[in-house]
Amino acid sequence: MAEGSPTHRMTYGGYLRLNEVLDLQDGPEGYGPALCNDEQHFIITHQTFELWFKMVLRELKESHSILNRDHVEEKSLPQLVHHLDRVTEIFRLLANQWKVMETLAPQDFLAFRDKLGTSSGFESWQMREMEVLLGLENEQRMGGMDPLLHMKKLASEGKVSAKVLSDFQVTSNAPSLNDALCAWLARTPINGSLSGAPGDAEIIAAFVDGHLEVMERHGEDVIAHIVAIGHGEEAQVRPRIEAARIQAESFLKPEGVISRSRAGLLFIESYPELPLLSWPRKLIDAFVGLEQGMLLFRSAHARMVERMIGRRMGTGGSSGVDYLDATTKYRVFVDLWAVRTMLVKRESLADVSQPEFYGFAINE
């Protein structure tokens, strides 16, 4: 039969392999079909999450391949932002998807909850790999859990495949996206100076110290203004204002040594009008938006579970909602959020040295 004939024509169902996909909603093999439509609803919702997680991992790994290089070409930044923005929109969708789960009443869930046994969303290896790929530190996790060791344990028990474990190990052994981002920020040209160039350390120090001086002058203006309008006494206001400058110095000079990546981040955020910094600025915002999307997703998850089972123990033996609430405090891109506390208005800052360096390139 010719390829163009009706029997060989590509169909919607064939392209999406719908016969196979739609056969997977009746619950695990050997347990019989789903007890009721509520259980099938539960299964479909969670399968949908995992399908989206697969897409998120693909987008994040593409992002990683672009950013985890010694030299990242400016022309690749729009594609990188595109990948991250798609992930953000997926998490926005998934946060709303918990609302669908909330149509499952507590008694409806209890009718089949025992069938889950000790299975738990905590065992979602795709979510764990996402966290590792992004750069979530083990110290932030409840109990300092090591996800790679946990994955090896699941593999030894036959609960995840060898391929899943192999992929997880590759991700765990590579620099995270946050590592790659910090390395990229450390190469930011500051006042025309490139990392490692002669005199670079002095130029970076002058930029950082200059910014701290501007913050100090601004702080004095704020103190004087608050006292003048009668909104507080200097003795009460000054410690809070000075604490902000001290915190900024600690951020930019951890243990007394300037962090070039944080200085680069501050430079990008301080001079958003420079053409060369336009896409770097968009990239920073894309990472912030991604993390915000994940935080909203985690928060919505916790509230859905609390609404459904209250504060009882999770099916996998976790503390349930208490564990989920703890995950809402997870932060990966801490520096990107922290730098916003120490920004000052543009007109208070010194003009950039070598402004021509940051203009659009013109090919003669």
C-alpha cells in the first residue's frame, strides 16, 4: 500500500499514540481497574503533573547546555530566556492544576487512599532531579536528605529503573544551573573591565565600595527625612538603616573578599538602560520568575493537601503538610532576590566608565 494511501495517513491519535496513553489511567497492574471516577481523577491529575515535569526537565537541561560554558554568546541569551519562561508558565499552570485536585472531597480520597500503600509524591524522581539540576542544596532539605543516596536506595529495591538512576547521577555530578549562572555573572564586564584582565580587581573594588558609599549617603538622607517629618527618633531609625548597609557589605564582600559574581549581578541590576545588559537583565528576571512559579506551585500543593487530609501523616511516612510547608521555604537563586534589597535609584549612581563598551555593536 502506498504511503499516501488512507491506511498509511498519519492521524491525530497515531501521532499522539493515544491508544497507549489512554490505557494508563486504570491504576497499577495487578490491582484491577480504578475503583471509581475519583480514583481515576487522582491518577490522571498526577500523571499530567509528571508529563509536565518531563517537559520542564527537557527545558532546564537545554538551558543548562547553553549556560554551562566558559563563554556564553550574547545571541544565545534570548533562547535561554525562552526556555526558562516556558518552565515558569508550566509551573503557573501546575499551581492552578491543584485546584482541580481540590474537587476531590476528603471522604472521596479516603475511599481509596489505602490503595496507595506507602507510595508518595516524594518519590517523584523527576521533581527531585529538577531540584538537583536547579541547584537546591541538601542542607536546605528537611533532615539534610541526600536525593542521590535516596535514588540509589530506590533503585536497589527495584522501584526506579537503571536509566532513571543513571540520568540522576549525571545531573548530580554536573554543575547546577545556579552554579553555571554564578560563573556567568562572575564574567560580567564591570565598567568595561573583563574578569581576569589587568587591574580588574581594583576596578571591581572601586565599583563595590562606590555603591556602598551611595547606600550610606542615601541612608543618612532617609534618617534625616524620617526624623524631620516626625515618624521616628534617630536612635530608633539609625540601627535599621545601618543594618541594611552592613548586610549589603556582607553580601558583596563575604568574609571580607569581594564576590565578583555578586558584583556582576549588582552591576546588571543597577544599569538596566545599557544595551549590552538588556538580555542579561531579562535572564536574571527569568530565573526569578521561574523560582517564584515553583514557590507558588509548592504553596498551592501544601494547601490542597491540608484541605484534603488535614495534618495527618503522608502516605509515604512523611509529616505530610508540615513537610510540604517546609518545601515552600526552599530557595535556589538566593542572590537574585537578595540584591534587590540594596539597589538605589539610578540617578544616585555614578555614570558607567567606558559606556561605548555597552552599546549595540555595529558591523561596518
